[in-house]
Amino acid sequence: MLDQLLESSPHLAASALPVLLVLVALESVLSADNAIALAALVQGLEDDELQRRALNLGLVAAFVLRVGLILTATWVIQFWQFELAGAAYLLWLAGQYFLSQNSGDNQHHGPRFDSLWQAIPLIALTDLAFSLDSVTTAIAVSQDRWLVIVGGIIGVITLRFMAELFIRWLDEFTHLQDAGYITVALVGLRLLIRVINDNWVPPEWLMITSIGLIFLWGFSKRNSSTPEVAQTSSEVVEKR
């Protein structure tokens, strides 16, 4: 029995590798909107170090939930209530952002957190809501749960580094945070449409194209220099 397993293992690896590459590519593409959403979400923490810790711990919790979703995917997709809950949560996040007032000089007007432990559950739930769509797609690509889990691990690692990049870019580009919450609303609407009538769901290529165009708009304008820099420049000019 062991000899047969050892003989078949190279063939198993050879057949699994292309599927794994497809799953990794799929996770990377579908993680872009998730990453910008998480980056915008952790802006509710004031301290940069807390933002990094929230991402690390939140994505560990998110990975546990994602593995649970993968293992129970064939059962979960039978209940439209899960997708409705995910849609309601994402639309609530987007609504809280766009309907809240901008406070003071701080550009962030999404959810705010007084501590790290308030942010972690929202990060995990946000990733889970986004994963409802990507995990279903991954299961359609491969029925091997271990392959989907390995792809999910690589996807979460990719998500972590992408989110940190977006955190830096949020301070640099004027429309990027708005673009992040627009994608949150878009994914929420897609889940809601799927609950109402699965035949109305737009194709995956249209969703990816739309998110790509939203990202282009998000990166279309850089922030002007900060008031402190402008004031310092004017003082130098006056002294001259």
C-alpha cells in the first residue's frame, strides 16, 4: 500500500500543481478588493502599530473562519441566509462609511475603534463575507479540499501584504478610501443579487473589470501636500 502511494505521489503532485497555480492566481485577483477594504477598515485605529497588529491578528482569525468555510462549503451554499447575512454586513459597512460625517481633519469616517480587540472581529468578518464568493469559486475549480486550503493560505498571506501596501497608499491618494468602500458595496450587492435570483448575477469578468476601473479611479489623484508642509513653505518664502 505504501509502495503504491509513493509511486503515485509524483503523478499526484504533477496533476495538483496546475490546479494549485490556478487557485493561487484566483485568490490573488479576488483578494485585491478584499485588501483595500481591510486597509480602509483598519484606518479606524489611530496608531500605525495597532493597525499592523490588527491586520496580523485579524487575518489569523479570518484564516480560521475561511478554513471552516472551505470545509463546510458544500453545506453552506445550500442556505441563502449565509449570503444574505454577508451582503447585509458589507452593505452596512459601506453605508456607515458613506453616510457618516467626516470628523475634523481626519479623513477616515468609517467605523472607529477604541481598542485593537474591537477591530479584529470586524476584520475577520469582512474577510469571511468576501470569501463567500471566492471560496465558492475555488470549490468549483477543485473538489480537493486540501488544495483549496493551501490556496487559501497563500491567499491570506498575499492579502496581508497587499493590505499593508494599501494602508500606505490611502494617505497618498485622495479617492482610494472611497474606492475601497465602493468595492465593499459592490461585493455586497452581488451577494444580495445572488440571494434574490442567481440568474441575475453578473459574470465574474464583469465584476473584476468593474473593480479594476474603480481602482484606477482610486489611484487617479494624489493628495496635495499637508497643511504643515504648506505652512512651512510659505514661511520660508516670507523669510526670503
